[in-house]
Amino acid sequence: MSSVVQSNVALPAATAPAGGEQRRIQTTEFHETVWGDHFLTTTPAAAQAQAQAHDEMYPSYPFQGHPVPDLEIGEYEALKEEVRRMVTGEVDDDDDEAIIRKLRLMDTIQRLGVEYHFQMEIEEALQNVYVQGGEFFFEKYDDIDLCNAALWFRLLRQQGFRVSTDGFRRFKDDGGKFKESLASDAQGLLSLYEASHVAIHGEDILDEARGFTTKNLKLLVQDHKTSSLLKKQIEFSLDLPIWKCVPRTITRHCIEVYSESDQQAMTHNEAIILKFAKLDFNFVQRVHREELRELSMWWASLDTKTKFPYAKDRLAETYFWINTVYHEPRYSVGRSILTKCGVVSVLLDDVYDNFGNYDELEMLTEAIQRMDISALDELPATMKEAYRIVIVNLFEEIEQAISGTGPTYGVDYCKREFKRMCRSFLGEARWRTEGHVPKLEEYLTHANITGGYFFLCPSAYLGMEPELATPEAFEWVADVTNKMVMASTSICRVQNDIMSYPFEQMRSHVASAVQCYMQEHGVSEEESTKAMWERISDAWKDMTEVFQKPTPLPRALLLPVINFARTISVIYLKADAYTHPQFLRERIADLFVNPVPL
């Protein structure tokens, strides 16, 4: 079955603004959901019966507010405390090998996805490593190899410590190039490649490192002598380096890699962490699966398939998107709020892009600026259901969800950004109607906003603890000059455009960033695409720079903004997997359907 079908359904003509030519909107039939009713329990009674049967079979234990079988929880808690002892164990400053072992321990814990249990302990441990070595780490450990040197740099930089790249010069030859002898050091290349992605502006040596390691890692993949497991690791990293990848996707991959590796070569600590990580992954997956079931029931109750047949049906994909922002069980309410924000935003985007004529959309936009249910009566029938979902099924439900527990003052910030997003939807509809191809920066004045992240970033704070998500935090995240949010938004918009614009231009649609740049500069599609990837690279450097201490907000508030960008790296890796959900199906199944074998 083709992923998309062009429709010949005739819709009302779009009324052009003054001076514009009248055009029709060409609709598109999007690929139907690939999940059907997989995550859906059709009635509350059925869900209650299912839960009761589970409780009778397994006595439950509270896991961050969610029940899990008692038959596993005893082992789980014991393993967690053993891992905690590993993290907090003291290290002799003069024991070089112990320092390296501690770094590898931190790396294993992070890769296997259980870092969230030990955030304070890990911060303290890496702080100690930083204090012991700091800017003089490479001088203190003058015989350190490439793998461990790059690991030290990446772990500290990812934690926000300002560390210098100067030490990497020891791995260059007299001509200023990375030594060719490093080309056969697979683990060293992988470690340096990962470190190169936490670069900030002006660190040319890391840009050189990325080029050098990418070339040689690709050669290792082509070498028949390279083991299949190493090839698997290299190929994953080349596509999705740690700093730019969804944490849970890394976790699932690394659990598989560790499980497939030589068990006899695995240290005792690695074996303990792996066992704990498997249990933890499955516990968290149960929480996520239940959330997805409840959200699926909510989505089905809106009857969007009937009311919005021209819109994408992407509840599971949206939940995947939002799950990357924060996956910890304690943020269950936040994920529910954000998923609703995301899926309603996408639905509304399709109303503007794929259905309404300009006059209707202008009326809808004006009503949304009022945010008053009384405006419903003034809208044409074609826009009533869209407006009802925004007012009743989104913002009223958000206010109910956080009433008494969440930062209710934050809703005003989210409403403000939602209104701004809709004004930009209308601006793009005007361009589409007029057939206007703007210059790139003019295009981005609307497109960065319609990407949704200026709305979703403050919405993410609604589901966080009030002591974290303070009024000052909302002021920061909603600041239109915010360098980190702007960078995340730019990554979202530009990478989305790179992967989606060939399909988007099969219908009546505003020009993409790639096309705007092509027309403005008179360059080829290939040259324009290259320029767009350079913008993405610069945006990542902007975010990494803001993440270095001292930070404007606690680390926990900055990570959701970074994670929004990481999601784009996965969903728009090699295709627009949101529009074409068959490309995302396996990753969703890994996180929410298939538990890891114990």
C-alpha cells in the first residue's frame, strides 16, 4: 500500500487576501495509523477488569506512584542499592586506573538508562573527577589512551562542566592531522566520534575529529574483519550519537549490545548494572504502556477519524515524541499534558494546511485569540470541531490536570504561545494562497513558530514540580530571544523541512526552508540542503554552550528543551517518519510493546 494517496476531493476555494490570486487547497490522504486499536482498551469497565485481574495475580509494590509485581521488586531494589554503592564509592586521587573505572561506570549507567535514579550521586562523582583533573586532566594522566580521554571529555561536557579540547592535540601528528595509527583503534574512534558531538562554537579540533572518525568508522563497517556486533554499534552511533539521541532509544540499543557481548569479558559491575537496567526498562515500559492506553481512549473519544478525516492520526507517534522529553514515571501527568498538546497542534496544523480556506482559517484564528467558548457560535461549521478541541479538550483539561498540584500560572504562558502559533499558521496559509516564496529568514519568522516548540517547551514545565517550574522558569523558557529554545526550534524546523519537503510539495503547501534558500541564493537543491545541515550543526553548538555551567536554570529544566531536539534526530533521521509512520513502527514497538528479555 502506498504511504500517501493524492486526493481529488474538491474543497471550497481558498479566498485570497487582497492582491492575491485565488487558489484551491489540494488535500492529501495521509497514511492511516499503523497501530489500529493496539494500545486501546475500548471501555473503562474493560480496563478496570484488566487491572483487577492483574492485581489478583501479582501483589503490587509502588514504583514512583505506579504498581509493579512484588515478585520482582525485591530483587530490583537490592540491585538498585548495589549500583548506588558503586556510584558513591570513593576513589583514590592517585589511582589512575580507579579514575578510569569510575568514568566507565558512569558511562555504563547512562547508556543503560538508569541514570535518573542516581542523578545527585552522579553529579557529585563527576564533580570530583573534574576537581581532581579539571583543565589539567590530560597532563595529570599523560599516558591516557584516546578512548578514555574522549570519554572523560564527553562525560564532563555532557554534565555541563567547562572542559578544554586542548588535550586532544596529543593525538595529532606533526602536520596537525589526527594520527593515521588511530584508524585501527575502533573503540578510540567511537569514543572520539561521540565526544565530537558535544562541541561548542570555535572548537575546530572537534569538527576535525568528527570528519576523521566518521571516515574511518565507515571504513570499519565495510571491513569484513569487523565483527557484526561492532558494526552494529558503529552504525547506530553514526546515525544517532549519544548527545543527539533520544535517551530511551539509546537504552534499548545498549541493553541489546551489552546482552549480545561476551558475558565472560563483562565486569561484575557491568553485569549488575545490566541486570538492573533490564528490570528497570520493563517496569518503566509498563507505566508508559498504561499511559498510552489511557491517551488512546481519550483520542478515540474525540472521534477524530470521523471529524477530521483529512488530518494525520498519530497518537502513538506523538506519545513517542513526547516520551523523549522526560520518560521518568513521576512525570506521568506531564506526558499526558504534552501528548495532548502535541497531537492537537498537529491536528490544527492539518486544518490550516490541508483543509480550511483562508476566510475560514482567519475566523478560526481570531476565535483562538479570544480563547472563549462563546466564540464557537460565530464560527462556520467547518471550524467548530477544531475550536472545541482546542478550548475544551486541550486547555480545560490541562487546567484540570494540574489544579492543586502543578504550576497553574504557567498555563497563561502556554496559551500565549498557542495563539502565536495559530497566527503563524495563518501567515503560512496566506503565503500558500498567494503562491509567495519568502526569503529564508522571512520564512523562519513563521516556520520556527509553526514547528510548535515555542508552545511545547513551556507546556513541558506544566508537568514538572512547582519548586522547579517557577514563574522565573516560565519567563525564561517563554522568552522569544532564548538561545537554547531558539536552537531547539531551529533544529525541529530545518531537519523536518529537509526530510519532508519533497512530499509536502506534492500538494499545495508553503515553500520549505530548502526551497526558500534555493530561490534566494540561486543554488542547487544539494547546496541548499548542505547549508541547512550546517544551520542544524550550529544550533546544536548553541544548545551545548547554554548547557555549560553556570546555567540559567537547573539542569532538569534544560534537558526537556534539549530532548525536544533529540526527538527530531530520531523521527526525521532518514525520512519524515511522523507523516510516514511505518518508518517509526519498530522504534515505538521497542519502547512500548516489546519488553527486554530477562
